[in-house]
Amino acid sequence: MREAELRKTETGLVPEGKGWFVVNVRDASWLTTEGAGTWLTFEAEGVPQQVGVGVHMLPPGESTGRYHVESDQEGFFVLSGECLLVVEGEERRMQQWDYFHSPPGTAHILIGGEGGCTLFMFGARTPGGLTDYLPDPVAAKHGASVKERTDDSRDAYADLDWTFTPVKAPWPGT
């Protein structure tokens, strides 16, 4: 397997094409969108992955998306700060070094706690994998729920400006 090229942009390094690569999170280009924090995915655009891996910074009250259930396994490890996990309609506080294992079929969403948090996130990407967005009163209390059940991400986020803007690394501090 060849090494993938790391292209330099105004906001940091971006992998291009298939192949292995090494990049420091401080040097990589991250993405941000209003209400969903700032994150880094370790993948080249258009290159299918078996496992999605990333780092996600959530300011207080912002979420990783909408309350949902997936047909694939996911995992969330709190690197710093604290967050609120809504899982199967219940609130759970998570703090630095806590890990949430989300087997297939587990309804969940994470929300930045007081002071925010940084998460290491990963999930399987099975061909034909499904995501179902569910209305939930606990997640809705935090602005992280759909009003009507849908399996279409465009519908789940239709009420939001889901524009992703590349930014320089906000974490870890220098």
C-alpha cells in the first residue's frame, strides 16, 4: 500500500486519495458547523472507509448531531471536559476518560457539558449500514432530536444550516 499525499491548505493538512498516512491533529484541517462543534475526520474525501475515526470538540450545549440509532457499532471516549450522553431516552453524565460503547441498535446522542468536551469517536461503516433518527423528549430538551422519525439525514437536518467550514485545529492547545 502506498502513502497518501497530505495536501497543505489554509486550515491545515488534508489527506488525498487512498493510502496510509500520519498526521498530527494540530496540523490537520478540521471542520465546523453551527450547533455541532468542530471535528476532525481521519479520511480522504471520496475514499470509502471500513471504520470512521475522528476527534470532536463540543462547546457547552452543542451536540454531535441528532438523536439516532445505527445498524453499526460506535464508540465515544472523552479526552477532556465533560458531556451529557442521552442513551435510550436517559441522561448520563460523562467526564474525562469515560468511554461509551454503543452496540448496533442503541439510540444515542452526545451534548457538550459545562465547559465543553473533546471526544475521540469511531464507528463501523458496513456497506448498506442504516441510521434512523428518532424523536425523543430527553434529547429534544437539549435541541438534539428530530420532530418526526426519519431514516434520511437530509430530513433530519433540514431545519439547520448544515454547512461545514474548514478551520484550523482548535485542539489540543499549543
